Amino acid sequence: MTNNKVIRLPSSGNGNDLGRKTLLIPEMNQTGAHLLAATFRSFGMRARVMDTYKGLDLGKEYTYGKECYPCQVTMGDILHFIEKEREDLGDSFNPRDYIYFMPEAEGPCRFGMYNKYQRMVLDSFPGLKELQIMSPTNSDAYSLGDILEEHQEQDFRKTAYFSMVVADILDRLLWKTRPYEKEPGMADAFIKRSRRSMADTFEIYGRKKGFQKIMEKLEEIVRESRSIVDPTIPPKPLVGIVGEIYLRMHEHANQEVIRVLEKHGAEVV
Ligand code: SF4
């Protein structure tokens, strides 16, 4: 879809001044969002992950209730971000300084409609027409060709994909260690630290395709994780969680179903 409401990708050649804009990434999976933001930063773009679930009331206020829940949550995330940023920056707040990252996909899933609906909502606020939405699409394999050089685009794709794989591994590491942690809270604190150091690693080595360095960091984290596990705790029943990706991965949206299962003696896989 091409219209003047949804900007699929900001073009580097039309005065968008990409380097001065901040790319706003909504959180689905915590680790994934942070590693993706780090990957963008590695390629020279300012990118940050927005707080999530703090603007749910706003998300519900500006949707009808028939949309997919992730659409309501992310609507709230961007509106909450703007509200906070306006409070913090006052008159210096400029919607042109931001790009909201909301990809799309074709097909029966309504995900492809999020950016269009959210564009309409943003446009209904004074000045927010200037806040662009970046919507890479599956129809061209999520190309970022308009903002990256050809050789960089391929590298970005590889690194972004790798960041998702590493994020999945870190999630599994949390699920594998938390039910067996020596003391409550150890696994969460460990993964939080590891997520930060892994994001730093992606930021430094992502653009250089330093996958070996990233693998070494991952191996170090996995080795360290053994120290928080109590080997005397017997194996617990394994429970697989399936379903819609956003709700499966977003811990507030799924009412922390993984922790609930763990409290009842399960190990989630
Ligand atoms: S998969 Fe997600 S985005 Fe797609 S229709 Fe279902 S809830 Fe909506």
C-alpha cells in the first residue's frame, strides 16, 4: 500500500534526516526488542525500545475493542511515549524527531493493518502527522533498501535475524534456569544483566558481522547461568506454550502466564 499517510520506509534522499531521528521500537519480547534496537544502533540509527503496557488505557481509548489486542497495546505504547516525551521536553518536543517502527505483513492476519490504523489515530492529534511510521514489509522480504546501502542491507538483515535467534536462546535460558534457581530472583536478575551485555555486544559487533564475538558472549552467558541453578532440584514437568506470537511473548499481555506455570511447578519450554 502506498499513500501519503503510511510511510513504509523513510527515504534517505528526501530530507528525512534519518541520523537525527529516533526510531521507536515497541516491545513484544523484551530481549528481542532490545537486541533489535542495538542492531539498528550498530548500523548508525538512533533506536530505543519504548516502555510497554503503561499506556494501555490510552490504547483502549483510541481503539474500538474489536482490534487484535497487540494493536491496542502498541497503540497505547506509542501514545504513552508521546505523552511522556511531551511532558519531559515541553516546547522542544518535535514529532519530526521520531520514527515509529511498526512493520507489516500481508495475508489473513490483521497485523498488516496496525500501521494503517495507528497512522489514522496519530493523524487525529495536532502535529503528529509529522511523526513517521516505518513499516518494512514481507512483500519485499522486509527490505530496508531505502535507508541502507545495498551491501549494508544484506548485513543488517543477517544481524537482525541473528539478534532474534539469540533473543530466543536467552529467553529459553531464563525459562530453563528460573524453575531451578538457588534463590528467588536470581534468574531474572541474571538475564536482565545478560540482556544488557548482549545488546552492547550487538551494538559493537553487529555492523561488522562479528558473529563469532557474539557467539563467544552467548557461550559465556550460558556457562555463567549454570552457577545460579540448584542441581538438587529434581526435573519439573515440561509445559509447551503455543498461540499468537505477541501474546505468547509479551509478559504483561499474557498476564505472566510463564511465571504462573512455574509457580505451579512447571518448566516452560
Ligand atoms: S496473529 Fe496477531 S495480529 Fe494476526 S490476527 Fe491474530 S492477533 Fe491479530
